[in-house]
Amino acid sequence: MTSANASHWPVHRHLAPLDAGVLAETAELLKASSAADGTPSVSEQSLIALRTGGNDGQQVEAYLVYSPEDPFADEESARDAVLAGFAVLVTTGDDAVLEMAVHPGYRNIGVGLRLAGELQASRGTLDGIQAWSHGDAAAAEDLAAQFGFTRVRELWRMRLSTPSAVSPVDDDALPDGYTLRTFVPGQDEAAWLDANARAFAHHPEQGALTLRDLQERQAEPWFDPEGFFLVLDEADRIAGYHWTKLESAHDGHGPQGEVYVVGVVPEAQGKGLGKVLTRRGITHLRDRGAATVLLYVEADNAPAVRLYESLGFTHWDSDVMYRKNPAS
């Protein structure tokens, strides 16, 4: 960590899509911050928006704060400036979602304060902004309090350390009239989007996914339709689904699986479809080499938390959302 003070460091504002050079800088910073924190500092959704410019009607801004010099470089290779932190703000209508990342070598010197101050100066106000802290960090809580943000939402990260303990799904595990198959690209997109919107009608992010959002995720290197499970009812309509994600081994860690999203449409809830789908996805991830499986769930979603705990998941960490209300 450097002993400098970031209060007057330059901040550059960019509108997405970002160019290749800026994307490379942010990727390097995110790799360092994620390694230090044990969790990604910025969500997948925001990273895609930085690359693509976001959906129609969205404005995606990046604020980058630079250190005047690189404290990690020797005299011969020192750079004039290095990216110390950045913020991404995604605005959709009246909703604005903020995320920040600070390089571990530049923490506790006011980089987050500099970013928040520049954002406030650029917009005139921070009212209405919702800010995510990925990991329930004291530094994020302190920064939020300084600008009048209050804690409004908590997303649990739960982890299963023994995927092998989850028993495979039998052919007769589904109720009568329901069948299970995998997602077919080019065929199931519209039906899945409809089912997803109904399953997550009250969820601010998941329920609002568009065809473009889905296609962007299908273009990601981790996408595998063989790990995207659908349960169909007697009328061949999607009643539930489990979309899994498998990240390749890296930095000495084995492959990590994720319960990317599980959903059941309202009229099919209470039939045990969610548990069958979750088990099927976990055994798929295990068979593909996942040493651990993680998932995200709203902290106040007691039925879902109980389901995951019954399968062996434990609370590992939390993502916290803060909001700046106009009265603050």
C-alpha cells in the first residue's frame, strides 16, 4: 500500500462501450482486487455493459482514478500514471446502480472517496443511486455513510464444499406430467424469457432480463446448454429451470461451479421442482469437475435459504446494497 493521498488524483470519465485499452486496464485492476478480496468486485452484468454499451435506453459510465506513479514498478519501468480504482454506473430510466473497485495497493488513501466525490460533482447529486458492495466490507460501509447512503438489501453467497454429497436425480423424481430436458439455443429463448419474467416478477435484476441480455450470456465462454436444465409441464411449457455455470480452473484453484439461476413459475411452485432442478444441476457440475459450488440468494428469502441449506450449502459471505435517498 502506498502512503500517498488520492484527493487530487485525476479522474477520467468514459461512456461505454469502452475501448480495448481501457478494458484491459480495468481487467488488470479487477484481477488484483478480486484476488485480494476472494470475490469479484464488479458484477458480470456491469462488465458486459462496459463492453457492449448496455441495453437500449441505458447509459453506462466508467470513472477511472489514476495514481501519478506506479508504486509497484522499479525506476526503469515506472509509468507516469496507473489505474488505482474505478467505478461503473449503469443508469436505466430513474434507476442507477453503482459498483466500485480499488486496487489493493491503493486502499485506505481515499481512492473510493475520490471516485464518489467526482461522481457527485459530475451528476450534481447522488440521490437515488443504489451502490453494491461485493463482500460486506467495513471500508464500503464507512464510505457509504460519509455520503448518506443506507443499507437496503443483502444478497447471501452460499457455498457447497462437497458436491459429491448431493444424490443424483432419479427418473421418477419429478411429479407426474413433468419432464426434464436441456435448453436448445435458437428454440427456447422466448419461452425461457417469459418463464424467467414470471418466476422473478418481483426481482429487480433477474426478472428484467431481455433477449439481448440472454444472448450476451450465451456468447460468454462459460455458456454450455448442456448445463441449462428445463422442466416442462404437460403442455410443453417451461415450468422451471436451472441454469448452471462452470468457471475453469485458475490461480491454483480447481473448477468452480455456480447455481447461476433457479426459477419456477408461480403456478408450478410448491411441487418440489426447485429442489429437483437444483440437485440435477449440482450433479452436472460435479460430473464436470467442480470442486465447490456457489450460489447467490436474497438474505430474506427464507424458503430458498432453507432449500439450499438442506442440500449442504452454508452462508459464506454477503453482497450489500446501499441507497442514497433524497432526504439524506
